[in-house]
Amino acid sequence: MNLSAISPRSHHRLDLLFTILLCAIFYGTAGHDDLLETSNHAWLLLDCIKNGQFLDYYNVVMAHQNSLYYLNNAHYNILCYALYAVWQLPVYLVCQLGQLVVSERFLMFWSKAIGTAAFAGCAVLLRRIATRLGYTGDDAHFIPLYFVLDPIVFFATMVMGQYDSLCLLFLLAAILAWLDGRMLRFSLLAGVAVVFKFFPLLLFVPLLVLVEKRPLRCAGYLLASLWVYIPTAFLLCGRTGDMSVFNGEVIQRIFAAKLAGGLDDLPIYLILYACLLLGCYLYRPQSRQAAAAFMPWLGLAVYGLLFVFVSWHPQWLILLAPFVVLTNFAQRQRAPWLYLNTLLFAGYWMCMNFNFPGQLEENLLYWGMLGNLIKSLTTGEQNLSFYLALIPYMVELAPVVFAAPVLASLLFKFPLRGSSLGDRLAACGGEQPLAVAPSLRIMLFGTFAVCILGIWLGSTLFVLAQAAHLI
């Protein structure tokens, strides 16, 4: 078969089909306890509604007076559990009418569809954002694929089965409204995103002041962004168990990394964020297009600094990925940044293993379709972090391998007129590219293979082989 005779449109369809196939394979291959817990929490919400205990839902969950598996209390906004409960309702009705006991593993994979659907929606919205930013042809085709197959994003969503894609979905929808100049819609959509996690608020405020300099107008839009959060908070005020304690612990992480100061230690991220916010207020874009061109770097800065200076959970980094992809494609010299994606994942993977030992390895496969078979073959247990720690200074170097690409991106992708700082520096040496990259297609699937199949799956199979005493 002559591949050169295949039209670009056919190539694009094959890319999409292969990407969908990869998602389908990993959809049933792995899962994480968090998804199982949230799935069971939503099931309990249906029980509470049936029993007339809706307002006592969080306290009912805290009592743990049921046979479902979960370790934590319910800590998310009630709308999050309501979304999952609506999706589970057909299964719940069948079980109630047939007096059946639900399989928790089936329910977990049923619930995994929500985060996966939101994940697909994020890719669609990212393509529309890319089109608004002027990307066409192959770039517009590959930008959403680079997001979907970004190793960190794919691992968090399709391997772990996490659902921060819901948060990102509404954030990207809000950004699309912002690009169109529809500020009220921007605020309302951002308000929905905030229901799932508070992180979208960190980008909402600088995007707001970037284009709106009137303080009262800004205050109005900020109030509009709380249109969902405030009513749901009042609805269950005083009845949310330990949710406020949990959320307070998450917010405290922002204050944890500090610099020694005169009166007291200074929280690094908040200081940098305040400077970023002031810069957005002072910057007067000459046009809406100029503001739009600045947006990807701004998102990279807000979330890049957050994950460098604030302790993170592996699934949170999906918020960073769209801005990494958009800023990568904005560079004339793309090759170094595409290669750095592998280094970024390697740092992410090592940090995960040191900070969450034994939680993101073979245990993910235990919850998959072949979980029972895998468990039957293993007779021991060993964490990959044990082997990584045997390498001198690996514990100290892991966060460097993660943080260096992020900070380098912030510095050298900083947008200047018509280019970035990195492209300006590269242009000083003539027209010779810094690095010759293969085609976007080879880089896309090659990076995925190295990171997901090689680094994560390869190391996981190594740990499984150790547990089964095969090596």
C-alpha cells in the first residue's frame, strides 16, 4: 500500500481512530481507588434521596454504615455527586426493581464514562480555542490530539480514571467565551468549573483583569462566577461533615512553600501570583487578538507556578496541559519543547512514586478488567520507589526533573511582539534549527509510547514481576 497516496484527511482520520483505540484499551485496563470512592458516594446519594435524607447526605457518608468500599468521607460539592448520581440512576433503578446487589467494579467503570466524556469534550473545546487563536491545517488537527495523548493527562484520565477533566471542561468553555468577548458567559461558565475545584478561579481573575480594568465591573463578574457555589453552600450549610476541613487543608498547601522574610516567612506562590495579577492589570492589549495571544502563556504561568511551588496530586496537572500544548505550538522552534514533554513526564512519574508509593503502580491494574487474574499471580508486594531510591540523589533530583521544564517554558516561551523569548534567542544563531524533530505524528505517538508504554507500564510490569517472584 502506498502511504504517500493517502490524503491528509484520511491520515487525520487514522490518527483519531488510533487515539480512540488507545483510550478504549486503557479505559478497561486500569482504575484508581478515588474513582471507586466517588462512584460509591454517588450511589449513597441516591440512597439518601430515596430515604428522605438528602440534607444529611455528608453525615450519612461519614457514618460508614454500609457495606460499600471507601476510605474517605465525601469532600466535593454536592453537584459533583449529583452528576454521578444522575448517571448511575438507570443502574440504581434496575438494582432496586430486581433486588440486585450492584457490582462495585462495574459501577466504577460505569462512572468512569463521565470523566472520559468530559475528557473528549476538552479536546473538542481545545480545537475550537486553537481555531480562534489562528491555528489551521495540521496544527488545528494535532493540538487536541497532543492534549489527549499528553502522557500526564492520559495517565490521570484514562489510566487512573480521574475526573478533573470535568473541572477543565468548563474552564475551557469559559476561555472560549472570553476569547469571543462574552464576559458574563465567561464568568458563569467559570463559576461551574469552580464547583468541581477552586483552581479555575486562579486563572479566571487574571484573565478578567487582562481585559477589564474597571474595579466595580471586575467585582460584578467575580460575584457572577459564584452563582453556583454560593447557593449550594447555603443549601447544606452546617451539614457538610468534614468537607470544610478537607478543603482547608488543600488551600493551606498554597501557603506551605515559603521564603524567609523580614516579619514572617513569605508564601512563594501567592507572591508570584500577585505579581502576575498586577502585570495583567497594567498590561493594555492593543486589541482582543493581542490579549488572546497572551492567554496560553498566562495559563501556563498560573498553573505552572502552582505545580512547582505547591504540593500536588497527580490528576491536578490536567489543568496545565492545554497551555503547555498551545504554547508549544506557538513556538517557531517546536522541537526542543516536544522533546521536553518526555522529560516532564519522567519527573512527574518519579515524583509520584516518591510522594505516593505503591498507589500508582500495579494497584491501578488490580482495579482493571484483568485485576483478579493479576492478583492471583502475585504473592508479594514491592514499591517502585524502593528501586528508584537506590539510585544516588534520585529523590533530590526527581522534583528538579519535573520543575525545570516547567520553569524553562515560563521563561523562554514568554510572548514578545511577534515571537517568544526562546525564538528570539534561537534567531540570533541564524536559520539553523536548534533540533530537528520528526513529524508531528511520529512525535505524538512516539512520546506516548515512551512515556505510557515504556516508563509507566514497563516499570509497573517490572514491579508485578517482582511481586510474582518472576525476577
